[in-house]
Amino acid sequence: MWSFLSNGVDRLSEWMGHVSAWLIIILIGEVVYDTLVRYLFNAPSGWSYDITYMLYGAAFMGGGAWTLLRDEHVRIDLIYGKISPKSRAIADAIGYVVFFFPSISVLLYFSTKFAIQSWRMLEGSGETVWNPPIYPLKTVLCVTLLILLLQGIVQFVRCIITIKEGGKYLGHQS
């Protein structure tokens, strides 16, 4: 059962990573387009700023679970790379309990609260004249935080398995 659940979360995180990568490609295209029309035709768009922060926000948050799955977050590797797999698992488990779970839980709680409020009032961005709805982006942030939390739980359990059983560190799945 555990293998089924953890593999499902891993696949979801992997999928989110691919979606985020495509969002970056779309973002690059949008920025190039806006730059060309602004400087070549002196016709700036009224929607570019909103699209830029929405695409970037979704891509950035969507890539979090994939980055955690791949163990690609920044870390100072002076000591970590030289210790045993069990010691790495212990260090990661402590990090999850002390830093990851509390911060992601608070972010998820407040982002969900803000998304619900945004849906109730059908909130617009208020940043430009275009004023697109912002509640879908706030919902995307909640969903990506939830997926990040689920991936963190999977990684934490892998740490515990490594601590109990020793052997190869299971925190990184490629």
C-alpha cells in the first residue's frame, strides 16, 4: 500500500515538474512577444504584466514538489555529502519536522484561506486595467502547496525507512 501511495505522489510531482517546465516556455514566449511589440511597434500590451506574474508564480510553485522529489533544493554540502546514508536520513528527517512541515502547513493554511476569500468576492488582480481574475492563481498556489506537502510526507517516510533499515538512502528517487 505504501509503495502504491508513494509512487502516486512521485508521479504527481513528476507531472507537476513537466507542467512547470512548459509554463516557463510559455512565459518566455510571452515576454519575448511583449518586448517585441513594445519596442518595435511602440504598442505595449495591457495584459503582459498580469500574465507574467501568473505564469511565473504557477511555474515556481509547481516546480517545488518536483525539486523535492529530485533532491535538487540548494544545500550546503560540506558535511552532508560526507556522512553516511543513515546520518543523511536523520538530518533530513529533523529538517522536515523542524522546518518543512511547520512552514508548508502555515503557507497552505493561509493560502487556502485567501483563495476561498478570493473566490467568494471573485477578486480581480487590480494591478492593470485588464484586471483579470486572481482567484484561479490563488487556487493553483494552494494545490501546489498541497502537492509539495504530500511529497514532503513521502520523503519524510523514506527518511524513517532508511533510519530503521539502514542501507541505501531512499530520500532521493530518480
